[in-house]
Amino acid sequence: MERTTVIAEAQLQAQKEICRQIKEYWQEKGIVPCAFVDTYGCQQNEADSERIRGMLQDCGYTMTDTEEGADCIVLNTCAIREHAEQRVFGNVGALVHTKRRHEGQKIFLCGCMMGQEHAAKKIKSSYTHVDGVFNPHHLWRFPELLQQVLLTGKRVFAVENEAGNIAEGIPVVRQNKLKAWVSIMYGCNNFCSYCIVPYVRGRERSRRPEEIIKEVRELIAQGYKDITLLGQNVNSYGKDLGLGIDFADLLDTLAQLEGDFWLRFMTSHPKDATKKLFDVMAKHPKIAKQFHLPFQSGNDRVLKEMNRRYTSGQYLELVNYGRSVMPGLILTSDVIVGFPGETDEEFEDTIRLIETVRYDALFTFIYSPRKGTPAAEMPDPATKQDKNRRFDKLVDTQNRISEQIHRSYIGTTVTVLADGREGDVLTSRTEGGRLVRFKGSDDLIGSFVKVRITDCTTWSLVGELAE
Ligand code: SAH
Ligand code: SF4
Ligand code: F3S
């Protein structure tokens, strides 16, 4: 069993001191260095990239949005599917040229892909223009790694699979002025048989509630309006802390903070979602009535092989309860087609489940074997064509449902958070994340307003300010 280690204050201070030294290093050269951070994968990685930017800023770097001419490039990678990895390898390959054009450019790779020994090895042997590699466990040590590369010119690899840690107080540069991510826990204990995440991000560990409350309070004070709590399975929050506080309790506390904001969270594992959680959601107006509840498959045999530990019946019961206490609850989900051994008949159970639940949106994936996971060893007789055919049917089914739900907004009045301008209209999002365009003045940006929906296009709604 891995232990959770809270990185000691002294160690983090040492990293801060290194940031100061790097800043001085550049000042002595009379250069203001710039950095480019590119993120692949999920919100968890987005949140990590904001901390990488925070550390870079402390080291004196300004941010740029292109590889060209950057003094430091960090690719924060994802390992969830083969496609994600191929994109990374392709993009890293291309950096040979940008590096040639900008002497002294330093290239780092980090994130989940670097948590896999074989991927880190491949970078070491075949991508020699990469200066440094670190996996998610070593993120907090980035300043130290950067300094080593700058001072010695030698390549660094921090890829040991350490016991899971938690580092508090790393500086953060947020990408958005209204929406913020807050990681409440790291890692995953579930070992769904297809998934690489537990291998690359280690075991579940929760941040202490007071640290989370402090961060959310600060965000609200800074004017953030849409705050998402992040974890691979937020419903097991607190189990490792032994404080008698579960995720529903944490949410309950946060939703009582003063201010005008929406609170949301992801992801929930159906086996751990509780009625108590739905009740807390229903009770607080500040908790967005949106729930992302991945089901992965509608067939019980496949669910068992996936090691998901719930049945489609239990899943539907949960959805029904949620809707009974929150009519109009926005439901979204993830689903995988072509899991090893899935038959056409079993796939039809997935279609049936989608038609029963009628999701607002679905994230659909074709199964991708991940080295080292149990599913990658399972016999997989279905052909690529079989899988593509199922995938197309899945997407068609959901598109039809999405369109019907989308149209049904016309004539209703919804609360939206105005977040920007596009020509002569403002852009905004509903509680469930739908894009709404309407005419209004710039001073509405950053506030919640009521909008009457008058029309829709395929991907967005059109409305007008309601009195
Ligand atoms: N922790 C979250 C999801 C993390 S990954 C959860 O349990 O819901 C996001 C989604 O990617 C998963 O829900 C799953 O649908 C998909 N996914 C994960 N591994 C995959 C694989 N090997 N092939 C295809 N899709 C995968
Ligand atoms: Fe992967 Fe399952 Fe953990 Fe989600 S809960 S990260 S799908 S192992
Ligand atoms: Fe990818 Fe890691 Fe997220 S594998 S989906 S970036 S947790």
C-alpha cells in the first residue's frame, strides 16, 4: 500500500528559493524569458498546467502561446487512449525544428504519459532533443529540474514511481478569469480494467478540507463565478483522511460560502455516488444542477469485465433518485464501445440505456488498449469495422437526443453566466454548460443574468435578456 506523503513546507520553500535563483539567472543575462505550456487530456491536467505556469512565472518567465521562440516548452501529456499519445509523439518530434531555430530552447515533457515507463524510455532513447521528463508525482519539483537543465545542460529524468504525494501552496496562474479548477484529491483506487490512470497517478489521496475551503474562498473573493472541484472519483473524497468528512459534507460546506457563484464537480463514480450527495445538491442553489456520471456500458457482463462494480439497474436507480430530487437535472456521461469481447447484442444494451436516460451530452470513446491494464490482455474478436459501426450508431443516437433536448429550450427562460463578447452579441453558458448568445452590454460579462431562449443552432442557443 502506498503512503500519502504531504510534501514538507521546507521542501516547497526550497523550490521557491530555486525559482528566485532562476529569475536572477535570467536578470543577469538581461533577458526576459518566455515559456509555452501545452496541455493534453482532462481538466486534472489543465489544473496541473496552471501550477506549472505558476512556477514558471515565479522563475521570471512570461507566457507565450507558441513553441516558436519559447525559452522553455512544457508538454503536459495524457495517456488515456492511443490517439492522445500519438499526438504527443508527433508534436514532440516537430520540436526538433523549433529548437534548432532558437538556441537554448529547453523542452520538458510531463503528465500521465510520462508515468508509463515505456513512454519515458522512448523519449530518453529516441527524442534526444527533450531536456527533461517528469511524471505527475514530481510536478512540485519542476523548478529544481529546470535549474539543473539550465545550469548543466544535461538531460534530467524524474520518473520514479514515488508514493503518492500532496503539495500545497504551489503558485497558480489561471487561464480563465471566471472559471476555476480546484483539485480536491489526486489519484484513483478503482482500477477499471481498461484504464491507465491508477498506474500513472497513483493511489487516491485527499487534500485537507481547510485547504480546499481556503482556496475556494479566495477564488470567490477574486471574482471567480464557476468553480469546478476535480478528482478522478470525487465520491471517495476524505476516505483516506479519517476525519469523518465525505464528499457530500465538503460540498455542503462550500455551498454555504458567501458570494455569487456556481459550484460543480467531476467525476463521480456510480458505485460511490450517494443519495446524500444528491440531497445536498438539491438543497443548495449555488450547486449547479449538472451531474457527470459515466456509465461506460449498459450491459452487466461488460460492466463486470470492466470492473465497474455496479449494474445497469443500480445505475438507473441512481439517475432516477437524482431526478426525483432535482427535476430538470442536466446529466452527462462517458461511454466506451468495443470493449474486448463486447458483442453486438451487448452493445444494444448501451443504446437502450442511452435512450432510457436521455443524456444532455455524451463523451463517446472507442476502446483503446493500454499496456499494463488487465483489459489489454483480454481476447478481442470484434473487428475494427464492427467497432466503428457501433460507434457511429452510438453517436447518431445521442445526436438525435441532444437535438431534441436542445430544441426544447426554445421558449424557456434560463439563468446564464455571461462570459465574453463575439461581435454584436454576448456569449454565456447555462448551468449545464450550454452556449447561449444574446444581445447585451459589456458590463454584464461576469454576472448571472436571465435570458429567454428564442432560437437555436446545432451547437448553441439564441436568446434575449429577460426582465
Ligand atoms: N475518472 C473518471 C474518468 C477518467 S478518463 C471516471 O471514472 O469516470 C475519462 C474517460 O475516458 C472514461 O470515463 C472512459 O470513458 C474513457 N476511457 C478511459 N480509458 C479508456 C480506454 N482505454 N479506451 C477508451 N476510453 C477510455
Ligand atoms: Fe480510470 Fe476507473 Fe479510475 Fe475513472 S474510476 S480514473 S475510469 S480507473
Ligand atoms: Fe489523460 Fe491523465 Fe487525465 S491520462 S485523461 S490526463 S488523468
